[in-house]
Amino acid sequence: MPELKIDLQEDKKLYFASDFHLGVDAIDTSIEREKKLISWLKSVSEDAHAIFLVGDIFDFWFEYKKVVPKGFVGFINQIRETVDSGIPVYLFKGNHDMWMFDYLPEVTGAEIISDELKIGVNGKRLFIHHGDGLGPGDKSYKLLKKVFRSSVCQWLFAALHPAIGMGIAHFWSSQSKKKNNGLEQTFEEKEKENIWLFCRENEKVQHFDMYICGHRHLVLEMDVTKNSRYYNIGEWMTGAPYGVFDGQEFHLCTYTG
């Protein structure tokens, strides 16, 4: 989609959060995490111009023609209320919920973002992406992502009975977490951070003042160039981090409500 232009009023802000993984229990149960997320959405709606939920909102999501995953009614209703109040909400596809299609936009009024969203606001340029598949390496996942996003793969999965399809998906998700648990939670050095490496290379082609991503399950803030910074807004399975842009500066915060 073309670059989104926002004229941000002085008393309004842009809010960002990612990686809720609703549907999987962690330190908090999924239900407790959903309640905290609903509370956060209500809180930030007081001065939000727009809200960006940057992928892996659900631990798994697939929309059959007549069936959607069980649960999340409170969260979905809160998105609807937020949009109805005049605040746009953007739902980004992550690697766990890349199969969001028409249902959520229809029932909530939110907009689905499949890849990156570029924003021009108050003279600043923001690049927003879940973060999966950016940068060098991870060739097997990048191939898998193309396969999973293909219409053929989606048609084949839709042909499975929902009980079978959901069972396969949740098993896959649990195995992925076991495999990546240590890697996703560890920072070694920025030269090994694929998203940061992507930002650095992208700056050679087009400039953004801020790169905002999730996926890494870490809260990070790093210079890309002297005029550009990369922010990772973390995950909600062990905390409640979020980002806020006030028109001039980006801040990483923690919700404690």
C-alpha cells in the first residue's frame, strides 16, 4: 500500500504493541493476557490517534469459510469499540497469524497489513513490520513463508477438518517455541540481529527515522545511522511492553495497569 500520511495533533499519539500470542499460556494464562491487553487498549484510547498491533497477535489463526478459532471475543469486541470511537487500528500479520483474511476487518473495522507499513507523520518517516523474514539468513523460513502464503497452501489447509487443522497448527506452534525459545530471548550483538541488519541495508536505499518491529521477543533500541533508530517492542508473554510516538520522539514503555 502507498505510504500512509498522518497529521498528528499535539495531544495525540501513535501506539504500538506486538506478540501477544493469544491462545497460548505463558507466565499469565492467555485469558489473563487478553484482559490486560483489553485494559491497555482502553487506556491508550484516551489520547491515541491510531493503534498498531504488529503481528503474532494470535498464537495461531486461520479463517475457514464458516469457522474461526475459538475465544478472543473480548479482545475482538474491544477492537470494534476502539475503531467505532474513531481510532484506526492496524493488525499486522506475523509468522503465527499470517492467515488473517476478511473476518477480522469485517467484524472489527480494523485494517490488515500483510507486510510493511510506511508512515509519514510530522516530518518523520516510520517503517513498521512484524520483523519475520527481514535481513540475511533464515532461508528455510523465508521459503516456508512463501509456501504458507500461497493460495494453494491455504486451499489445502482449508480442506482439512477444523479439528485436524487446528490440532496440527497448535502442535507446530509448540514445537517452534521449544526450538526457538533460547534464540528469541537472547541478544548477543547487533551484527547478529537480522532485523537491524535489514534496517542498515535499507537505509542505503531509502531513509526512515524509525524502524518499529516485533517478532524478536526482546525490547531493543539501537542506532541504525546517526539519523535513524531501530526499535523492537517486545512480547506480552512475560511482560507488557509497548511503544508510543508523540510526533517527535519514540518511547518504549511498560503497561502496569
